[in-house]
Amino acid sequence: MKSNRWDDAYARRARDEKWLARSVYKLQEIDSRFKLMRRGSRVLDLGCYPGSWCQYALGKVGPGGDVVGIDLKRPTHLTSHRFRFIQADVMALEIQWLVREISLRDLVMSDLAPPTSGIRAADESRSLALAERAAEIGGALLKNGGQFLCKIFEGGDLNPFKAEVSSRFRQVRLFRPKATRKRSREVYLIGEEFRD
Ligand SMILES: C[S@@+](CC[C@H](N)C(=O)[O-])C[C@H]1O[C@@H](n2cnc3c(N)ncnc32)[C@H](O)[C@@H]1O
């Protein structure tokens, strides 16, 4: 098969190892460094399609935990009874409905990404809006002491966003995993120990 520019070593490895997307290697690296989840954890995954982060989380949390995923698109290869999918636009989702519908979470993670336009300022501001929404959902759904992980594009508003999130967590850090594509401007924000 002819390879294209997206068909890099991580993508090939993901196919060989039966992961649903190469992005799993970013979560794997972040989790091994920041210890985001453990057996029994309850996880919420925002922007979960095609499902590699959920796949990873289901393996990590084991039979005592569960994973809820939200996306515009339904992942078709996740069948575990410990996985619940909610098809929704996170920007329109009623947060109080979600609070009634699922239990509080040990980890809220977001790999939400807007379709990129190539116009830098527009892409940054759409990414920021999704990250702010993820933080708002995390604020409503996280247990005291819970963890938060969120993708955001680097840009002018990253530092104010980090400062805003910092007031709710013991510590907030930024991290760029090795599997991030060289030309990508994405970075991950990790909030440790949510203060309710
Ligand atoms: C990079 S992909 C996530 C990949 C996923 N972490 C995995 O490992 O399979 C980003 C996802 O965000 C979703 N998304 C973007 N905007 C959204 C919105 N407003 N509401 C819900 N999902 C959204 C897209 O549909 C897309 O599936």
C-alpha cells in the first residue's frame, strides 16, 4: 500500500497493535508520567471517536471502573459493557443533564479538536473554546482530588487558560507527548488534584 504523510511509524504501530488510533500513544505517555488513572477509576472522555483513548482507559480501569465517551461521531468498535457512549456536541450538551446521568468522575480527559482551517487565529480560538468547555464539564463532573487532561493549541490565550484552570487544581502542567506530529501546535494541559 502506498503510504501518505499521515501514515507514520505511530500509525503503523497502532494498526499492528490493534489500537483504534495513533493518538493512544500520546495518552499512554501522559498516563505513565502523570498517573491519571488506575484500576476502578471512572473516566469521562470528551471527543472520544474513533475510540483509542477509551480502549486504553477500559484496559487500565479494569472491571471495577467505567468509561463514558462523548463525541459527534459514534465509535463503532467499542463494545464493552463498561463503556457508555453519548452522541452529542459538547458545546450544546446540557451539563446538568450529564451530572444527573452519570456518576462523578476520577478523570475527565479531552482530546477534542476542531476541524482545522489552516487559519491560525481561527483554529486557536476554536481549540480554546473546546478546551474551556472541557474545563467547564470537568468542573461539574470531577470528584474532589480528580484529574483533568485537555488538548489545546498553543497560542496567545494558552497562558490565561492555564491560569484560569490553575485555580481549581493543586497543580497544572503543560506537556507535549512524543507522538504529537512535528508540525502540530497541540499541547496537553494536565490538572492534578481537583479542588471541589
Ligand atoms: C483527535 S479526535 C479524538 C481521538 C480520540 N482521542 C482517540 O484516541 O480515538 C477529536 C474528536 O473531537 C470530536 N469533536 C470535535 N468537536 C466536537 C464537539 N463540539 N462535540 C463533540 N465532539 C467533538 C471530533 O468528532 C473528533 O472525533
